[in-house]
Amino acid sequence: MSSVDIPEKAAPPFPPDDPVNSQTQATPDVCHLRALLHGPGQDLRAIPFSLLFKLLFRKCRITAAYLRAFFGNNFEPLAALLVHWGHYRIAHWFIRTVKAPRFLERKAYEKFFIGDHEDFHRLGLLINEARAEDAARTGLDFDQRHYLGPFYGDTIGYIALLGYYIQMQRLWGPPGVKNIFCLNPKRIANRHLFGYMAPFLDVVTDPAIQKTYRPALEHMQIVSLVRAQGEWKNFYVAASQAHIQWAEQKLPPLLQLRNEDVEYGWENLAILGVPKGNWFVILHVRESGFYRGTASESTDKIIATRNASIDDYLPAAREIIARGGFVIRIGDPSMKPLPADIPGLIDYAHSPLKSERMDVFLFGAARFFLCTNSGPSAVPGHFGIPCLHTNWLPLSHHYGHPHDILLPRLVEDCSTGRILTFEEMISSRVGHALAMTPEDDGFRYLPNTPEELLEGVRDMFEALENGTVRRREQQRHMDSFIQLCQKHQFRWQTTPCGSFLMRHRHLL
């Protein structure tokens, strides 16, 4: 941040986008700034702030045409500098002036991925504010409409996000609010799950109508900000609040399996060796193969701490089977095959019976879901199925239901070998960052051990059988962890894993 801060009220009005003759002579100040930006090395540190202030703000003499004339495609150094100094509103005006709106969107997501949620929120609000103005000129109504773009169909996790919009609409209204979804049939990851969501949505398929919604769809592009209760909120906060209120009002699950899907599912389970009437747990452990060879592969590499080893989950699977259940591993064929010598463990991810319809049945009929931080973890809650969320980071990116259990990762400081306390995790960007690689931040993210996963499964069974997992000896540690989360504005209400906190109570 710069030591020079311009009070918001002191900022002068920005000039209109007036046409300027291309022959207009550049002032000495303009020439100076141009030389600094286009000179050898493009050393941004050499640009005096006083010069930028003089050029951009004093009497607002620099017009949009001037900016485009001498910056051309090289506008990013100045914009990046303004963002770095924290002058977001000025940077926003500048980017809109040179017609490069995607620059600030990229910067916002950079802030989001590194865990700087405060600055991400500020940038996101500016972007959405401008897009709302653009959309309002077309007559689109943001008070009574949520305009949702085709990307909400790209993955099964994004389809599940539609359920949170539906919950927010039903809980907070106002009456008559509609969720308008612009459907691209080629971009629906699971058509059967979308079929469960569609009755709650106004689905638009006409390309001509979708085109009229384009300004609004761009307005909703920042998917981690959501319009709820009359203001822009962090999506995870709003989703958690919706879950809490949904449970407090004792509303039924948003989705319920149709009878024909239940019959279809049990017919296929019988083929897989699960007789009708038996109970089962579904298991999903995120790996890197799903995005291999796709445009998302590079992004997937920087969130690899969400991956885990399926081998670590085998003791937990054996515990489930020993209690009389089956374990059905879901996922995709790129995943590591499961051992074939464990009766009751079914590798559905590699089965010829795998289908979108069968996926939905499993999500909606399991006793609980044992999972990692990945898109499928957002689905079962809409059917009222509890989840044991394991190997979870970052802690702030969680929208589980009150009946779920959370088992986070621990974090080691590579320079000292010391494990961070829970407060150090929660209060730092480690608790927020999605882009977490040891090379970048000097931390090592420790996977849950097989023993911790086994204890987590036992906690889940106790919660299911007794209605609570708060054993007396664990209560104090669970309360301490919850208080830490509340202190640092982590507002989700998922139950922390009591056995995990007992094991690591020295970190509280």
C-alpha cells in the first residue's frame, strides 16, 4: 500500500470519454510518463506517485483518448501499480476508460486465490457496481432477478451451487425473485442432477434472449460474490447462513429422489453386489486426473492441496464395512483403482454401470458421504445426506450443513518445521487461500493420517446413532475451536471433528 492515500470524498469526478484529435500535442508530463512506462525495463518503481497524481487527478485533464493513445496495449503496468497501492476505484475507472475490463477481474481472482479476501471483495464490488450500471441501461432488473450464466453447468459442483441460489431465494426473497439460468446444453456436466434443479429455475434456451441478458451474466461472473439480503456477500458466508436458517426453520431437504430413480439405483446396486435394503457410504477422494489435458489443468495444479491419497482412506472403509455397510467409491476413470480384495468395497468410478443418473441416486441415498474438498461435496447436502469433509483447506471455503463434520488439514512452516496453531491457520491467509503451493508460501499442507480419518468415521457414526458427537471430554476443545472461528469471522456451522481436536488439543 502507498503511504499516500486519497480520501474517497476528495477524488474528483472522472472525465467523460471525449474524442480527442490524434494530432493533439502531448504535454511534457505525458511524455515523461510515457518514457517511464515504455523505457528500458519498464521499472514501475521509477514512476513518481506525484506525477501520476498530477496527470490523472489534478483537474482531470487527461482524457480517455489520451490514455488509449499513449498506453495502447501496455496499460497493465499502471493499472497494476494502482491496484498494488490500493487505489481500486481509480484503477477501476482507468481500466474502464481504456476498455479492458477483464484486467481487474483477473486481479480480483488473484486476490481471491491467495486468500486476500478483503481486497478481493473490494475489487469485486467495483466490478459488479459497474456491470450493474451497464445492465441497468438495458432494463434488466437486479432486485427481482438472479441472472446465472452457462458456466454454472460446467461441473457437478457448479450445478450444486444453483441449489444455494434457490435456498437463498426461498429464504430471503423478496417474493417474486426469479433465478434465470441461461442454458447451454453442451455445458451441463450432469443432466440428471440439473433436472432436479430445473423446476426451481427459469431456464432460458433461446440464444436471442440469452444475448439480451449478457450484461447481467457478466455482472454475475464473480461467482464468489452473491447478492443476498440486499447486499453483496462472500458466497461461502451467504451459503452457510442459508444452511443455518434452513435447518433452524426445520425445512425439508431441497431435493428428494424420485421413486423411479430409487428403483433404478437399487437395480444397479444389486448388479454391483449390494442387495436392496442394505446401507452404504459413498467415498470421493479428489485426484488430479480429472482435469488432465484440459484448459483447467494449470489451475488445478495450484489447488493440488485439495487432493489426497485414496490409500489413506482404506482403514476407514474397512471400519464402515465391519459395521455392516458397503463403501462405494465415486469419481472418474482417471482415478487410481481400488484393491479388489476388500469385500464390500466397490470401485464404482471404474464400473461400466457408472452414469449421471446413477451418480445422483448415490448422492441422494447414501447413509453419509466421506469426501475431500471437491465439487461433489456440495451435492449430498441438498438431499439431506450428511458429509464427513476430510483433508479440508482452506477453512473459509466451506458451506457444509450443520449435520456435517469437518476434518481440516494441519499446516507446517517449512522454515522451522513447526505445526501452526489453529489460530495461526485461521487468522492468516492459510485459512483463506486456494492457491497453496509450498514453493510459493513456505508451508507444507499435511494430509489427514489414516488414523485421523478412521477416528473421523467413528465420530460420524456416533453422530448418526446418538444425534451428537460432542462427548464430554471433547466438548471443551470443540467449543474452543468454534470460538476461534467466530473470532475471525468464519461463519460456517459444520461440527468440527472432536477426535481430531482431542488429538491435536495442544494446537488450540
